[in-house]
Amino acid sequence: MTAPTRVAAPVLPDDLSVWPASTGRRPDGDLTVGGVPLATLAQRFGTPAYVLDESEVRSRCRTYRAAFPEVLYAAKAFLCRAMVRWVEEEGLGLDVCSAGELSLALSAGFPPERIVLHGNAKSPSDIETALTAGVGRIVVDSPAEIARIAALLGPDGRQDVLVRVVPGVAAGGHEKIRTGTDDQKFGLSITDGSAQHAVARVLGQPQLRLRGLHCHIGSQITEVEPYLLAVRRTVGLMARIRDTHRVTLTQLDLGGGHGVPYRPGDPALDLTALARRVREELTASCAAARLPVPRLTVEPGRAIAAPAGVALYRVLAVKRTARTLFVAVDGGMSDNPRPALYGARYAPRLIGRRPVAEAVTATVVGRHCEAGDVLAADITLPGDVRPGDLLAVPVAGAYQASMASAYNLVGRPPVVAVDRGRARLLVRRETQEDLQSRDVGPR
Ligand SMILES: *Cc1c(COP(=O)(O)O)cnc(C)c1O
């Protein structure tokens, strides 16, 4: 008897390579992360929930600190006050994209001089909040904001800035996260002269101190070469700026975008190779252009947060159609829009009990009112998967909580930190009261 959904392997593969380093197997079939059984966390904090392994975050921060002269954590990947503290304690700076991210960082006591403000369309409030706080650098991304920042600074104000340039490099895991090519909204093109023009305008504003160039070529990049090309193009521009304006820039911020594996066997960016080859390329390009080597900055978001997170769900329904076994869980696109946005693929695993049936192919879907609310299509689960079971999804620490929405008014999941056998709530679950509190209409 062979059901169409049954796969060849009778035993479930149980490769934990994309899970946090602290992950352990328990005899009862459950997994522990940070020394805490995941089923216990589901029981205590409810589902869906995001679990964040503090030591995984910290050790990733340390690996970056050892490899690069300056590291800014990209807050948009995931931010809460505890995360701000960890990043601060590990000696990283912070890259923020809005007054909201900036205010949260400041509320946790992050030193403003270690903060960099980004954004292709910064609002007056973004700029004002940044200037009032005294952020270290602002990355100029459009001609319009140059005069705006200068005006808000007043005649005696001073602000360090970088200019974000587009080096014309195509890289990144999906079209929607490629930002190094000419025809997209970020940065100022080197090819068409917009970058050079913006540099001239910044240099014309005495309040703005141009420290260097910035570029961010995309996200989920697993190759080193695009970064080397970006180094060559930005150093080329630095040489032209020196020739035209007699100004020597001292900083080069290469942005983030470092890819991580989401499923066993996915390609990964080799961080050590990236650091070494970027350093070599920078030294060689600067020598050829007779420029001093600028200080290198990187801005990883995903590579620090994603592998430290695990999402927990409870199975609510199991449905078999002619072609597919659907396993519906109590979350979905409101807590993880990445599969719907970018076709991101995940590898959920049954936790909390030992499976007794053979592996089958299944599709994990969410509870939202869209057929596209698919968390993981065509994955392997035990054939006896049933309502009440728990599923855990690794590599859930970035661009999930931060992109979560109020769709269907389900309420956003809590974030729970685990470390050395202890669990603590970092962000509580969004309640019906939270959701209704902004509605000022009649009751
Ligand atoms: C999103 C972003 C990052 C971080 O990208 P990851 O892919 O998460 O590493 C860094 N810098 C800038 C300017 C960004 O927009």
C-alpha cells in the first residue's frame, strides 16, 4: 500500500545543521534550545511563539567582531530591548531605518554615536529624531535629503554622513531583495553620475562632514564575488572624488546581505573568506588608486539574528486533498510573510513527541484567509502528524517578528529568550486589547 504522499526514506532525516548550536535531542523526541525543551516553551508561553537563543546571537556578534573592523547590526532584521543590549555588550554598532527603530534602541540605552541612520525616504521625524539623539552617521540616499538635513542642523550644527551609492552589482537571494543594481529605489547610481552629483552637493554643505561611501547590494547573498566587485567600484569612485574635490574619504560601509542556510544543504556565505577577500581586494584597489585604505564597516542583520531563532506552532488541522497533505498551524503569514513575499523555503520539524509513522510529504500552511498562506510546501513530516502536535521552524530569528502584521487580528506572537536552561519573555504576545486600543471608533 503506497500512498501518493509517502516518500522513499522510511526514517525521517533529522539534520540539525541549521538549528542553533545549543540544540539538543531528547529521548522523548523533543528538542532543547539553550537548554530548554521546546515543548515546555510551547506549554508555558503558548503558540505561535518565537524563541531566540541568546548565546547564538552573542556568538555570531563575536564572530563578526573578530572578522571585521566595524560591525553594525541591522536592526530591521529583529529588534527588541534585550537584543539592543546584547548587540551593545558585544561591541557592535546599530543600523536603524526609522525614528521607531532609533527610539527603541535609545530606550534601551544604546549609545547614539554608535548608531547609523539609513532610509531611501527618511521622514522629517526620522531626521529630527536622529539629529536630536546625536547619531554617529546618517547615510544620504537621495538629493532631496541633503539640504533637508543641513537645514535641520542649523548653521552651527555638524553631522557625519556617508553617501549610499549603487555600484551596479546584481546579487541577492530574490529579485525583491536586490539593491545593488541600477533600476531600483535605493542609493545613488555611480553609472549615471547621481552619486558624484550627490557627493558634490554634500561637500557644498558646511554642516555635513562626508566621511565615506556606503553600499548595500542585497540580501541573502551567498557568494563573495559581488562584494569584491562592489569594493572595486566604490574605491574607483573614491579616487574620482579625490581627483575632483581633493577630499580623501576614510570610511567604506559595505552593508549587509550575508546569506544563511534555511534548510540543510542550502548554500551559506563563508564569513572568514568574505572578510579575508574583501580586505585583500580593498588593499589592492586602494594601492592601485594610491588611496589610503578606508575603515571597513559591515552591517549584517539576517546572519546575526536568523539562525538564533526558532518559531513554534501547534497543528490545528490536517487535511488530505487528492494531491497534498495539508498541515495547518496556528500561525502563518502574519508571523512569517517571507514564503509569500520571496518564496522562502523552510524545514519545519515535529517536536514534543517521538513520531511512530513513516515520513510523508506534507505542506505546512497557516490559519490566514489566503490560499498563499503557505509556510513550507512539500516538506517531510511523520505520517502520523495530527492536530495538537507541535512544529518548530528553525532559522526564524530575522525578518519574521519584524515583518509580522495584524492580519486577521490574530495578534503577533511573543518573543522568548533561552539561555543556559532558562527562558524569559522578551516581548509579550499581542492581545485583543492591544489590537483594539488604536481603534477610537464607537463601541
Ligand atoms: C537590510 C539592510 C541590511 C541588513 O541586511 P541583511 O541581509 O539582513 O544582512 C544592512 N544594511 C542596510 C542598509 C540594509 O538596508
